[in-house]
Amino acid sequence: MTFHRTTAASAAVVLPLVLLTACGGSGDDPGAAGGSQVELTLAHSYTEDQPQHICGAQVIKEEAEAADVGITVEVYASSQLGGDADRIASVQSGDVDIDIQGASALAAVYEPAGVIDAAYGFDDAAHLDQFFTDGSADPLEADFKEASGGVSILGAWSAGARQFTANKAIREPSDLEGLRMRFPGSGQFLLNAQALGAEPTEVAYEELYLALQQGVVEGQENPLTNISASNLVEVQDYVSMSAHQQNSNLIVVAPSYDSELSDEQRTALEDAVAAAVEQMPGCVEEAEQEILDGWEQEGTVEIVDDVDQEAFAQQTDAWFRENLEGDSLAVYEAMRSSAQ
């Protein structure tokens, strides 16, 4: 069981959250003074100096606890509770209460969810936010909840756009021809490679620096924060600002969210997620600008800011409309329609 409760008298005893079990009786009011407390685990795969932790996980923790409705949040960063695939299974089983996941990881549970990561599926971070707040994403969220056995999506944000790096500038689709480009091995990312006209090669993220250094691959794509964190500009000459994909994060909660929290606690947690969603764009923009300024000052890599994004977007849109089908196509069309 998840959303672990302890009585007020025992809450001072600190135990690993995965070992706690619910002990509140049916008459408990979780948010009332002297009542039971709810201790939540929040997991993600990012380092503690990335926006997803600073402006995401930490804001959720601080806002939820500040509401003073009996919620405590313990954050586990850097895949301490397992990789993405393992954690989404842990959310389904109730061993993890809250998780920050990429859409492609959720596709392991419900394949159409991966379409959120479609290349140029969203115009920008604001478009992604609009899709999840104006009702456009409601059918996707409902279908995902049913397919996952009750896992709910509480919110979503873009943690920055993904950009190309290579030892040549990439300004238009033809520049990808013949380049061995590293893409993540998940389904939607490989579809993106096809739509973009790239030659994808799968390399583990942890091995990417060495693969670029040795020429196993000639280029790759990632958000600026990841490119910086892995020092990829040491082995790449150009960063091409293609902004070809919004690096999505979705905040998901275990099935017992609906039954183990009081109405007051659910509202507090949803408000905390909304606060993080609101702060994320500014946090990411600040981090990315600092990175770009540093690269320009060092002069170790050339920033290509005249990428023909429209040419890429037209190509990918035609490809997805021709090759996606069923619920996946419906999600893509809903994404594009929400931009109008």
C-alpha cells in the first residue's frame, strides 16, 4: 500500500518510507491536528542541480508541506529508486507515490502516451502547458489511467527543448543525411529520427561522451542542460538550435492517490504540482541562458541559431500524419489542434 500514514504520536520516528505501512483507522482525518500524517515518496532520475529537481521536485515538496494538511514528501533524486522503466512499475504497484517521468517511459504502460514526445508535436513549452491545462489532454489522461491500473497524471512541463550537436552545422533536414546520430532507444525517439530524416544509432546516455569522442556516432540530440552536464561540447563542434522536441516531464501518482488522501490533501498536492509547473519555464530559461553564455565566452563550440525549424516541422508533421495510426494518431492530432 502507498501514501503511507503514521499517527501524530509516531510521526517523529524516521523510517525508510518504503517500509512504512498505513496504520490510520477508518475514522482518521489525515489533515486534522493530531490526526494521521501522510508520508510520500517522490522519485525522479535527474541530478540535484537540474531544473527538474530544483524547480520541480523541491517545489512540490515545499509547497505540499507548507499547506500544513499533514503531508510530508521525501525526494529521491538521481534514479535512487530505479530507472524510469522500473519506477513507473513501482508507481503502479504503489511502492513509489509520486514520480517525474518522461512521456516515452509512460509509453511502456500506454503506447500513445509516448506521442507527447513527438518531434515538433508542440510549438514550444507554452504549447505543451496549454495542452495539459485546457482540457485537450483529458482523453489521453483518462486512457492512461485506465491502462495503468489507476495511475494519474497531475501535471506536465517542458524541461527545455532538445537540440542537435554534431561536428557540422545542422540547419535543414538535408544536413542530417549520412550522419550517424545518437537517439535514445525508446520507440517515439526512434520514430522522431525517421520523421526528421536522421540515421539513428542507439547508445546509452552514460556512454555517449565516449561514443562521440571515438566517432562511433557523429552527433546527438539532448536538452542544453544535459549537453552541459555531460560536457558533450568537448567532443562536438556545433550546437544547432533546432528545438525539435520539448523535453517533457509528467508528474504521475500511484493508484491509491484517490483513496489514501483526504480531499484537502489532494488539493494541496495538486496545487503544489501547479506551482512547480508555473516555475519551471523561468527556471529552465535561466539555466539554458547561463549555459549558452558560458559556451559563447569560452568559444569552444559554435552556436547555430539559424536552423530552418519550419522545414523540419513541415517534414515531421507530414511523416507523423502518414505513419501514426489509431489512438497514437489521435493524440498527435489533438496536440497539433491545441496550437490553433
